[in-house]
Amino acid sequence: METFLTILLDGLQFSSYLFIVSAGLTIIFGVMKILNVCHGSFYAWGAYTAAFFIGKFSDMGMPDALGFLIIVAAAIVVGVVLGFIIEQGILKHMYHRDEVLIVLATFGLFLVLEDVILIAFGTDPYFAYQPMALLDSVEVGGIIRDVYGLSLIGVAAVVAVGCWYLLNKTKWGTILKAVIFDREMGISMGINVPLVYTMTFIGGAILGGLGGAYIAPTISVAPGLGTEVIVLSFAVVVVGGMGSIAGAAIGSVIIGILRALAVHELPQVELFVVFAVMAIVLVFRPEGLFAPAKPRKI
Amino acid sequence: MKHTLIKKALSLAAASTMVLGVGAAHAKDSITIAVPSFLAGGAAGPFGIPAMNGAKMVTDAINKGTLPAPYNTKGFGGATAELIELDEGGGATKQVAEYRNLVEKRNVDAVVGYISSGNCQALAPIAEELKQFTIFATCGTPRIFEEAPRKYVFRTMGHATGDNVAAAKYVMEKFPDVKGYTAINQNYAWGQDSWRDFDLTMQQISKAKASEKVQFPKIFAGQYGSEISAMSLDKSDLIHTSFWGGDLEGFILQGAARGLFKKKKSLMTVGGTAAYRLGKKLPDGLIIGARGPYGILVKDLDTPLNKWFVETYKNIYGIYPSGPAYQYGQAILAAKVAYDKAGSDATDEQLGDALRGISFEAFSTTIKMALGGGHQAVTENGYGITKYDEASGENIVTDVKFYPASCVLPPEGVESVEWIKGGMKGAKC
Amino acid sequence: MTSSKPILEVRNLLKTFGAVVAAKDLCVDVSPGEIVGIIGANGAGKTCFVNMVTGYLAPTSGSIMFEGMQLVGKGPREVTHAGISRSFQVSQVFHTMTVAENLMIALAIAENRGMAALKEMDTPELRDKRDAVLKRYHLEKHRDLTVSVLSQGVRKLLDIAMAVVSKPRILLLDEPTSGISVEEKFDFMDVVMGSLKEDKVTVLFVEHDMEIVERYVSRVLAFYQGEIIADMTPKKALADAKVQEFVIGKRH
Amino acid sequence: MLKDTTSKVVLFGGLALIVLGFFAPNWIVNQFMFGFSRALAILGLMVLWRTGLVSFGHAFYFGLGAYAVAIIDIQLGVSDVFLRLFAGAIVAGLAGFVLGFIMRNYRDIFFAMLNTAVSMVLYGIVVKTESLGSTDGFAISLPTIFGMAPETKYPLFVVITLIAIGAALGVNYYLKSTAGRLTTAIRDNEIRVEYLGYSVARAIHLKYTLSAILAGCAGALMANSLGQVDPDSMINWTVSGELVFVTILSGPGNVIAPFIGSLVFEVLRTYAFELAPQAWQLIVGATFLTVIFFLPGGIWSLIAKLGRNKS
């Protein structure tokens, strides 16, 4: 029972940050049909920016509570700046190209951004423990947990609800869904698709950054951060169905829980279980568990 | 026509390699030493950079001849050394490729460094193949000199077996009532050997039971939430880890936030590096080692060489030298010893002969090249318990105890694992 | 071969997409050498019929016998191997290649079945064959142009030319003249039909243009809502009331 | 088989290199060995790319080839370079053939992703299995050639170059065959290919298996010339990305392109690493973007242009 509860919480905690990152990835894919490899960099940049300023501010003797503000700010700044530059500077000029080629371009960007981090932030790991220390810890299921980690689950929930609301209850949502369903149709409906693209990419980037920024206080923020998270969120998005928020949610829960289960019960399989699931889903349900509807074009 | 142009293309490709390939030639009165270390990644800040600093500081002093006696002669056998700093990240295979370039393209005279056991293990055979005088500074896996005799490869510090045998002995002395122990180690040579040696020793000297679920996360994983939960739930009251660098610091911070170290005794064989960097964030009561008489364990050791090392380092880098700084420093020192003996124009063979089996005074201890046919150093090994000292605002270690090499390392010609399994015969404590 | 025995026998062919019935109980016999025109308003089920005969769609039920061989359950490839080819309403050609290359590949596939596919493709014999086809279909002047720059008419010619290199006994053409200018259309059809007659190919083609139908076909199948409402000579068909109403309709 | 210019250049250029290599310094010989080894994998990816398929997981076969060598070396003490190469090719080839039954039904992003998934499964297994060397991988003993243990790297260089020549000639011939010509055709229009009577699935399966074998050989030769294998530089997704990168860099124009591209890549990486140890990824990535943007045909298109200007 204890173990079960623990695995559940560990799993959900892991799922939460996976979901925040993957949500961005899947929105970008859904709208723009771009599998954005450099999404991992958004994550890393979010983490670095947050960690950097949380450290700076607390050195300047500011209240640690500010940390939470910084986290959000970092995510937004990273998303807007990087997102805008990349979409306007690179991707915009590639939409007519083969989608696989665009993936490769984002891979190139990923490599570049990885090293720009080194140049910008140096090689020393950053510790932004203040927000985590602030929230203290509680005992759940016989073991102590840091409230901060648990709060991650809440944040993920907020993001999920937010996305759902945006997509289903706002004008923007209807526009997005139109473009997701059929780009040509969107254009014919007089939607300003280029604008939608830019906004979407920035939005996705913000989510990627948020994932990193929020996890930052719990890890030592060091180079190479983005490399693993990007394949993990690929797995999530593929399992859930590319372009579906609900899918991303389910996908990250499945993968998070499975991974936690592995760590507790069968540590050897921890890494490979994730991708095994991904492969199996691709084989038996290529469109993913929650594939968004597609127009028939034959 | 197309003919000629494709030929041109080929020759062009070839030519470009040739042209770019003008290697760095070196004069008689100077030598080049390649110093690989982690310059990027989680291991850089806590490990790679201090290590590199140590190497640079010592090399600089040697070039100027400002080391304390008996090393106050200028240069390496008279020659000033120029360091080539490079990153040892990116995986063993990449390092092998880079090493080949170092030797065959950049024609370095000596290679001194390497932190990752994975890299050392991969490079030992390559160094032998290329007949390149190489001193491993920090990496710990005992396999290197146990799996094959070496001619050109040396290691100037004790290997992981010493760390973990000493650790086990220390634990049983200070906390004889330990019931069970679990562990979290990185899943590569270093982590696997560390756990194996510690576990085997505990089986020999204690009644404590090993947990059946020990964690081996991927190196540089960074997030240990689930592992921490798993260990919290585990019945064991002791945690063994050979984590180092960013992984260790991440683990300590995440574990502390989850009260892990309040709940269980924790033994960190490479904990020393974290002591200076984490400051108040480092929980009290951790059992930490520095893989030998280095860093925080010898901070106050009052010998001219050590005082020089600690003070100079503090002056230049504003922080006390941690283990890696010592280990790289003494590896460079070993190079000087070899060159002083064999001369600056010595061949790799002669350098090897000069270093083989000798013992020399290093900054914090005497290094005896006693194992692996005189290629593997032995030193005493010790542990202490962390405590934050409000007065100085620094972490200190209490209950420091050192065990002589003869007590924690197998005699020449005996494999570590066999030695421990056989009840550590001939150990003189 | 006895021209009396039908080369194609379609029996009770049914195709439904959910509630929509695209083909209702179709029964057709086609004798060797016939030129059959298939007419009908959009959505009458003409293309669906062609797709079923050529294995692109699997019928819900019914049978299609070709020279005594059951085609139902066979895919495009088997149908092609059996001896039935088709052209497409929107020409299906290799758009990044030149006309010559397109034909070369079509010929190579037709000639080098199985292991032979690993033989070098570009042989003199094959080139001669290609040039013959180019000539026959009046494509020489376009031979080295990339398809993407060609006019609809030329693409359609190429599309058909590629369909016949496998020497089919039956060829189905889906709206051969759609997208071809009024001036061109007759020359176009003359070229196509001329060469098909030479090879004694049985032809079924879907067509909207009644002039074309009158001029080239020996028999008309009129489709309406998935059913064949008339199966007679073009003259009769064009006079027929039902056909007037449901097929040609908007003519007056 | 040697009628066309390309084959002639491959053969004589290759032999010329073998002669030059005798006089070249070791490190250059190394660059060529690494470059040519990797180029084999690129050859296969090039065939797939012409067919409109990009695999973001061919490190799977590359890694299988390399680890096959490591395992027969450590378990059975097989040191003969040809046996090792054969083992790598067989293992990768079989895996490719079996997976081919699934892969041949996928296109575009899904093809890329499924390959990634499969490769990461292998990565996860290797990294977590101590008996497979986990993160460290294995050191590989020096290969022998016909029972002789060469003193220098030159004989191995000769072997690799000869294999490279063979592979280039083979693929070049294949690309001129009917089956081979069906690359662009399939990319352009699968329906038409089917209606011409050729099975697209089978064609893709064949090409996929071919690419797997070539990647396996590449991994095997790389392991032999490096003397080390490990998951992060042989199986991880970044390695797959690297392979695709070199494919784009080379360009699909000609079977010689992968060899030039791989060499350029080796040199680029060596010097990027030497000049800017902390920014070599940046240099590689920037080059990558530049190629994608301004050189869609890869390096080969430059060479082709050279030719056109000459004429």
C-alpha cells in the first residue's frame, strides 16, 4: 500500500513535468506539423534562466518567495524571445520544405542552443533550492516528500485545464482547432495562419521553458539537461497522439507511472520501458492513443 | 570531364585534411602535456574545473620553480610545460578518438588526467597501443591494472577498492549496529565497482544485510525523486553512494529536501567535493570521504607542501582545494618527478621506467607506486563526518580516521574482488 | 479467342461506404475489343466502379471475372499483372522526373519482373522501346521536360502511355479529356484511341464530354446513384429519356 | 559494371587513396578510416532518403554492428576483421529485415519516430545492463587480418577502403537497376508504382534492409578502427541525428557524396573540437543549418556545379 502510494506520487510528479514540456511540443506539432527537437533547449534555457536569477536575487537578499515569480517570468521570457527568434528567423522560411527536413533544422538548432547555454551560463551547475526550501516537506505514505515536488502536480493540472479552456472555450481555440484540423481550410476561412504559427510556437516554447524553470529548483542545473527530456517528451507525444493535449496528459501519466514502477520494482528496465511503450504504440496505433481527427485527403 | 571534377573533389577532400593537418611541433626546452578533464556538464563545476585548476596551478609553479622543496627546481627536467586543456565529456568512444588525435596529430609528450573511470578503462589499452606515457589522475576503477599489465599507463592515486573497504571499516567502527544497507550508484564501471567492493567488504566484516533493490541510475541523470522514495521505503538504515560531481550535489539537495539524510545514515565515498561547494546546504552527519587523503580531510594538515597547496589555491581561486584539485596536482607532480629523473627529451619508455615502482612525497601524502607492477599508486584512505561550523560559516569534518594502504588495498598480484572475498588476507591495519 | 466470350464479367457488384451506396448490384459483360463509355453525373459511382475493377477499392460483395480469373480481393499490382491497366482523372506520374524517365521506369517495371529488377535498367533495347512509345504518343518534343512543367494534356498522355506499356488487355481511362482544352481534345483522343485500336485493347473510359462519347465509343454505360440505368449504343443512349434527365440533364 | 564515370572514379580514386595513405601520417589515416566507416551507413541512409524516407534511429543498426563486434571479440575472442564485419552485417541485416516488415508501412515523421523508438529501446537495454558494458561499453582488441596482427593502422585502412570501394560500387550498380531507380519514383508517386505492377512495400523493405546492413558494417568497422564501443556514441538518438546530418551534408547526388561528406564531417568535428572544445556542437549545428538552407543538394551539389561551370 505504502509502496503503491509512493509509486503513484513519484509517477505523477515525474508525469507532471513531462506533461508541461510535452504539452508545448504537441501543440506545436498539432498546429504547425513540426516535430520540434529544439524543444529540449527551451526546457534547458527555462531551467538555466530561472536558476540563475533565483540565485542572483537571493544573493541580493530578496525574499525567496520571489522565486516563484522568477520561475514564471523565466518561462515567459525564454519562450517569447527564443520562440520568436527561431520561428521568425528560421522556421518561417521552411514551411514549404519537407517536414522531415524541418525536424532536422530544429535538431541543428538544438545543437547550437546547447552550446550557447555553455557560453551564456558557463559550465558550473546552478542550484536554485530556495523555493523548494521555502515550501518545506510533508510525510505522505510513510515517507517525507518536498511540498514543492508535489506542487508540480498542481501546476501540471493548471496547465492542462488552461490548455483545455483555451482550446474549447475561446475564439483563439476555435481558430487553432480549425488550423489543426486542416491548414488549407483555415486559410480559406481567412485565418491569419502565419500569425497563428508564430503565437503557437511562442506558446509552446513558453510551456517548454516552464517545464524547465519549475523543475530547476529540484535539480542541479547543468549542461546537457535537454538531451534526455526531448526524447522522453517525444515518447509522451507519440504515445498520446501527436497534436493532442489530452493525449499528452495520458501519455505522460502512463510513462511517468511506468518509470516510477520500474525504479521501485525493477530498476534495470527503467530506461528502456519508456521507449518500449513508445514503439509498441507506434506499431499498433501509429496515430497514438488520442489521435486528433484528420481530414480525408484522397 | 565529370571525371576530372570528381577526382578534383576527392583530392580536394584529401588535401583539406592534409593542409589542416600541420601538427604542433615542439622545441627541446618545452614539453606539451595534455590535461583532459570535465570542462562542461554536471561534472565540470564540482570536479573538472577544480581538477584543471589544480593542474594549472602546479604546472605554473613548476615552470617558475616556486614549489616548496624538494620540488623547487625549475621545470620538468628543465623544460617548461605547456598544457593542452580538453574536455573529457561525450563518452568513452569520443575520448578514444580524441586521444588518438592528441597523440598522433598534436604529438603531445604526456597525457595527465581523466576523471571518469569509463574513460580510463577505454583509454588504457589505446595508450598501450600508441605507446604513450599517460598518468591517470582521478579515475577509480581497479580493473585498469588488474585486467592486464600496463607499460605506459600509470595512476597516481589509490583505486576504488581502497575507498570502499575503508568506508566499510569506518562505518562498522563508528556505527557497529547498522542493520542493513542500500545504495545508489551510477551505472558504469565506477559505480558498479564501488558498490561491489563495499558490499563484499560488508559481508566480510558485518552482519548487516544488503537491500535487494539497489539503485543504478544513469550517470548525469540529475533527477532522483523516485530513487529517493525507493530508498526511503527501504528497510536499510545506511545508504552507500559513490556519486560524484553534479549528480552528488543534486542528490544531496533533493535528498535533504526529502529528509532522507535525517532518516538514514549516508556514506558518500566522494562526498568531499560537495563539502566546500554546498556550504550550509550540506546536511550534518554525512559520512564523507575524498578518495584518499585529500581536500577537506587534509585541509589543516601542517606540512610545507600541503600548506603551500592550500594557501596558493585559496589565493588564486578563492575557495579551498577539493579532492580533484589535489589529485590532478599530484599527477602533474608525478610527471615532474618522471621528467626530472629521465630528462626532458626522454622517450615514453624512459619516462615509464622513471615512474615505475617509485614512491614520492606529494602535497598531502606519500605516494607509493606499489600495485599493478609499479603502475598503480597506493595511499592511506580515510573518512570523516560532516558538521556545519557556525563560527567559521564553513563545513568541517569530525571523527576523521585514516586507514593505511596496507589495510584497505590488496597486496600486489591479488585481484581486489578475490582479496575481499578471501577475507582480506594480509591486511595490516 | 472467341470474341463472343466476354473478357470482363461483373456480377452483382455492391459497394457501400457506411450508409452511402456507391455501387448497387452492378452487372456488366464486356467483350474483347469493345470501346465502352461510362457516363453519369458527379457522384454517380463511375470512378468507384473503375477503382473496384482495378483493385483500388474492395467491393462490399459481388464478383469481377477477367478472362475467367476472379479479381475481387486482388490489389492494384495483381490486377496489373493480370492484364488490366488504368489511367487517372488526375494524372499519376513521377512529377520530379522527365517524360523519358517516366516511361523508362514504366517499361523497366513491365519488362524486368522479379530478379530481373536488379539488372541495370538503362539498356539500349529498353531505350528503343521507350522512343517507340514516345513517338506513338507524340511525346518526343517533351521527352526531356520535367513533368511539373508540362500542360495537363501532355501529362494525361504520359499517364496513359505509362499505363499501356505493360501491354494490358483491358485499359480503364478515368476522364481522359478532363482538363484538356476543347481544341486539343480530339487530336488527343485520336492519338490515344488510334494506338489502343492497333493493340486491340479493350477500353472502358469514364467521360463527361458527350461529343467524345459519340465519336469514340461503341457502347455506353450510364450511371446514376450507383446503378447502371442504361447500357446501349451511344446513339440510343443520348436519345434515351432517363439518360437525358439524369446524366446529361443540364444540357437544356 | 565499370562502364560509368562514377564507378571508375570510385575504383581508381579509392586505389589512389590506398597508395596515398601509405605516406600519410597516422592521424590522417584515422580520419579516413572513421570517415569511410561512417560513410557506409550514410550510403544506406542516402538510398532511403532518395525514397523519401528519413530514419531518425539508424544508430540502432550502427550500434548493433559495433556491439556484435564487441561481443564476439570478448566472448569468443574473434579478432579477424572480416569475421567481425560479417557478424556486424548479419546481426544488423537480420534485425533490419525483421523490423522491415513493420517499417515498410510507415512514412514521414512516423517512420522517423518508430526508428527512434526502436533505437532508444536498445539504448535503454545496453545502458542498464552491466554484462553489455552499460554506460562504459567495451574496449575492443586490435583486429587481425588473415591471422596477421598488423603493427600499424595502415592495413586496416586498406581493408576499410577496399570495403568502401566495394560498397560504393555495389550501391551505385543497385541505384542503376530497375529496383534502384524506384527510389525517386516511390517518393514521387506510390500509387503509380503499384499500378505499374511493382510492390512499394517490398521495394521499401529491400532498401531498408540494405540500409540496415550498411549501417551494421559501418558500426563494425568503426568499432574496429576506434577500438571502443559505448552506447552514447553508438546508439543514442544524437548519433542517429549525426548520421542524418552527414547524409544531408553529403547530398543524395552520387554514391561518392557520402564518402566526401563523412570525411568533411570528421575533419569538421576534429577541428571544431580542437579549436573550440566547448562550442564544437555549436559549430556542427550551425554548419547543419547552413547546409539545410543554402545547400539543399549537399556538398555534392557544389561539386556538380563545379562540373557544369567547367563544361
